[in-house]
Amino acid sequence: MLSCGEPSGDVYAGALATEIAARIPSAEIFGLGSDRLRGAGGRLVGDFKGISVTGLTEAIRVLPRSYAMLRRLVDAARETRPDVFVAIDFPDFNFRLMAALRRLAIPIVYYVSPQLWAWRPGRMQTMKRFVDRVLVIFPFEEPLYRREGVDVLFVGHPLVDLARALEPRDVFLRTHGLDPASPTVALLPGSRLNELHRILPGLAAAVPQIRDKVPDVQFVVACAPNLAEAQFAPLAAIRPKPPVLVWNRTDDVLAASDVVVTASGTATVQAALHERPMVVVYRLSPLTYALGRPFVKVDTYAMANLVAGRRVVPELIQDAFTPEHVTEETVGFLTDRDRWTATREALRDVRNKLGKPGASGRAAEAVLEVAARSGVRSA
């Protein structure tokens, strides 16, 4: 049984399900996910669309749907009795789910562990209480769990295998009416609707400012598959030449770009894997930010910076996220070749720290080892 709650987790769930099925073709895989898990042969008990949000105040509005989904998953687990449950990120939901499944004596693996090192470190006690094995995807996480006596394994980042462009840069750009000879800025405004509402206006306001300073610049937007075209209206309204919207081709968008402006999150890892200099932005509701900020234990947010151990790309968070600051940082990368080159070199080091290829396969082996303790026959 798998449970993930956002598009990035769905990518990892789909890759994990594929690797498990390759080892045990008769395995039944089911749970909470979306298109990627379904496409890998998983049976969806529920789709996370409609319950995936960021922020404390935002989460309150989806509580009724979340609790209904939780009950549905617990009922499915009680009926099917999985040999192992794999929680994939999405901690606020998955912590409640794994507590209920522990009462059913179902072994639990946590894959893509919650960011205990960043905020709410008290959740380590919850992990120790309920989880049989933790599979981490960032190298600095393993010693944190090991010090606490948790069965932990660094498997590497699954995107090392999955972050691959399907077309050469010039072919991709020409296909979408863009000029391969022109500087290209990729915009990644997030995958959740509430992220889009808070981030997109700032990006839309920055586009004409960047164009004023770099007249031949062109923009391409990586649109999350769960978001409709109408939700990108602020960008579509830009004249004379609006950014080009592209769905389901994030890696091609990144590989074709010179600079990336991205919401903080998994996309920063994808951009780092493509070694693309980036400007990281994010904004929460003022109340959510005010309530959560005292609990944050890090002074940087972008995963590329956390893995590097230093700030290699600029971060514009909350009040620092303004169109003027986005313009300044983006134009800086476009016009300062030395800075652009140095940042690419730093991101190459980040890529190397994310582990060798084969993370999803290693995760599958680790999950099946835990499942075997409950009696499932391994391949």
C-alpha cells in the first residue's frame, strides 16, 4: 500500500511501483496517488487532487476531504491487509494514516522522509514510534536518523534517473514556436492551486521588466498536469508575446532554458539535476508564514542550497519575492556569464551529491525486505 499527496510524490510512487512489479510481477499495489501511480499499475483507492495544499491556514479548508480520504484508506487497508505500507512524503496526512495502520499491525516504510531537520523536529519521536524503516533521498538526512537509532537507508534521489529531456533543446524550442538562438527563461510556478495563486502574479509582473532589460528574451512555462490552462491567465495576458505554456514536459522545459525561476520545492532539485542556474521564489499566506516561521530551523529553503551546504542560488521568500527582485536576479544570470558559469559548476556538485542512478530500485528492494518480515514471498 502506497500513499502520496502531490505530483512529485506521485512520480516517485509510480517509479517505485514499477520497480516492485519488476521484482514481484504478482504484487498488488494500491493506495493514494494519481496518474503516475495508476499508470504503473497501482489501484487508486483515492486521488490526492483536492487535498494537496501548502500552509497551515490552507490545510484547514480541506480537512473534511482529508479525513474522508483517511477513513477510506484505513478501510481499504483493513480489508486488503497489505504486507507493507509505504508513506511517500506528505507528512501531515501520512502521519495520521500510519498511526491508524500501525494499530492494524501493518509494517511501515517512510520514503522521502519529512523535513525534520528544517522544522518541527519533534516529529522524530513519531517516526521512531511508528516506522520500521526510513528511506531518505538526501545524503545529509541519513546521519540524523541514525543518531536517533532509526533503521535508515540513503537510497539516492529518484530524479537522478527520471529527470531526462525527451528532445534536443533546439527541436523542443522550435516545436513550441521559440528561437533556439534567444535567451530562454523557464518559469515553474508550482503544482498546487494555492501556490499558483500566490506566486503567479509576481512572475507575471516580472516578465515585462525582464524583457525591458533583455529585449530578445523568451519565456516558457512548465505547467503541472493537474492545473488547467485558465489558471495561467496572468501569463497569457502578457503582450505582445506571452510566455509559452507547456504541460507534462518539465524536464524538456528545464533542459531548454538558460535560467529558471521556480517555486521552492522538488522543482529546484530538477533544475539542479539539469545544472540550470535558478531563482527560487515562494510565498505563503501572511498568517501561515507568521505562525510557521518561529518553528523553522534552517536559514535557507531551496533544496539545491541545502544539499550544497551553502547558498549557491538566490532565494526570494515571502516579502523578498517582488517582481523587481526577480528581475534583478534573473537579468543578473542572463547578463553575467561568469556568475552563470560558476552557478552551473556549483549545481554540478549538488547533482553528484544526490546519489548514483537506481534510487527507485534500491527503494523497492528495501521495501520488499520489510514486507518479507510479514511473510510476503520475495522474488
